[in-house]
Amino acid sequence: MHLYIHIPFCESKCFYCSFTSLKKKDFEIHYLHALIQDIKHQIDFFKIDKNSIKTIFIGGGTPSLMEANFYEKIFVFLQNYLQKNSEISIEANPNSSNFSWLKEMKNLGFNRISFGSQSFHEKKLQFLGRIHDKKSIFTSIENAKKAGFENINLDLIYDTKLDDKKMLDYEISNLALLDINHVSAYNLTIEEKTKFAKKYHYKKNAPNLAKYFIKAIENLGYKQYEISNFGQICKHNLAYWQGKDYIGCGLSAVGFLKNQRFYTKKNLKDYVANPYFREIEKLNLQDLHLEHIFLGLRSIIGINEKKLEPLEKEKAFFLSKKGKLVYKNGTFYNTNYLLSDELALYICT
């Protein structure tokens, strides 16, 4: 089993961000109480045995805004449910994760950290609404290593209106200075209810630049294993792409069990008042089938030929003959994740 925990608090809202995030204020005590209730209830509901949680991922929001004792209370309860050598990840911002906090997180049992940097370029950081600078990125990575973290990720965003080869080369040259084992590179999306909403000209829509950037990341030694991820595989995210069951706790969190998806409350007061609530979405066989194809094509998971309908299999073999897919040991693998949506649409229609 896998567990996702959402921390919704942020110092400020990034201009592109559509995730649920709120000002910290004085809500953390009430939120912690509700969150612990939620986790306990979900572990009972999912009938989780001792030593059976393989991965934990704490995302946000900005999890590094919360003090170590916030997480200590959660981990006191979870300790008996964790597998030995489980992957325990937490997201952090460069400006809110000093050495002391990082060391305390490592001592609690966290062994993977993901820094939301998005860019090294000051102008691009300002454009995206980030509140840290380039120097703090390097400081955070250095502090994480001193604290004992070996599994470190850095997030980057590309395909903004500011991106050209010169900008991307700048990002790559700085990335090359960091001795880390994972990079996440996200194509900018223009989302509703964000400061970038309807500002479609803020996105470059340049597939050739995307290919250029991906190739440059791989040339640094980070092997691409999913459309946005490179390097040492994140076991937690891999579970999503494999269609594994997972628990989602916290405001706006999502869980999955067999053929059902579970959604928590999206309003903080509503969540605190009733952390047990779940809106349930039932997925039929066709829904699950389409997800398997979509997720398989955008990652190293691939598509098992036994799960394809006869016509879908015929189309997949056609794509393999054209060099768009690779067929190996009964599984079709994508050779260009940037085309995953188009390939999925072709196979499924």
C-alpha cells in the first residue's frame, strides 16, 4: 500500500499553480488533528496491516512550512505500518527548508526530498511567482546533503514564453552543477483559477524546444522514465502509473482502491469538521482500461498486450512497425513520451 498526505499551506500562491493551497495563519493545529484522524480512519477502512506501507509522499502546498513536530506526531502513529526501507518523500521550497529543518526531517525517517525550484533564472522565477532566488536552490541542495539525504529531486518548469534555447541552456548549465539523482521537468500548463488563467500566450507551445530540453537533461545522465521524470525512479509515483492502490489523506487528497477513486473535502473548514468524508467515483472496466493505456504510454510501464482489444492490439503492432512503439516480451513501450496522448487516442479510437 502507498500513502499520500497533502499539506495545503503556502507562503504565497505561485501564478501557475492550480493545487489547493492556503495561507498558513493559525490553522495548522486544527488541520493536524483532523489529518491524524483521517489517516487512522483510512488505515482502518483500507484494512492496512502492520509493516505494509511501501511509500509515503507528503506534498502540497508547501510541506516545508510545517515544523518538524507537526510530522513527528503523524509518524509516531505510522511507524508500525511502514515497511522496512520504505520510501518516504517530502516536498520542500528552497526558501523554507533550512539545515535544521532538513536534519530533523531526516531524523524522523524521511529519505527522499523534492525541491520545488522551477527555474534557476531570476527573471523566470519572478514570472512564475516564485519567492526564492537561484542562490537558495544551491544552498538547499547543499544542506540536504549535509543532513544526510542521498535521494534528492529538483523540479523545473519549461515551455513558458520566456523559454528559448539560451534560457534552457542556462537551466541545464546550472542543473549540471548539482550532484543529485532525480529531476522533474514539467511543461507549463495554463489552468483555470490561477493568475495565468486564460493567458495562453504565457505558454510557448514549442515541441522542438521540449525535445531539446529533454535530450539535454538525459545528456546529464538523468534517464527519462516518465513524461516529466528523469533519474532514479520515485517508487511512489511509479505506483500511480502501475495502477496500484493508494490512500490519500488531507485537504483535496485523492485515494484509489480497485475500481474506486476517493476524494476528500476541498474546503478547509469542511475538511477539519469531517476528515472522514469521501466522495466516491466508481470506475468501470473501460475507464480502467483507458487509464492503463494512457499511463503505460507516458511511462516505462508500457502496455501489456493481453489487456488490449484485438483492434487496439492491431493498431499497437502497426505503431511498432512504424517505430513509434517498441514491442518486447508481450509489452508495448513508447519511444517518445511527448506523443503519449496522441498515441493513446489512436489506439483507443
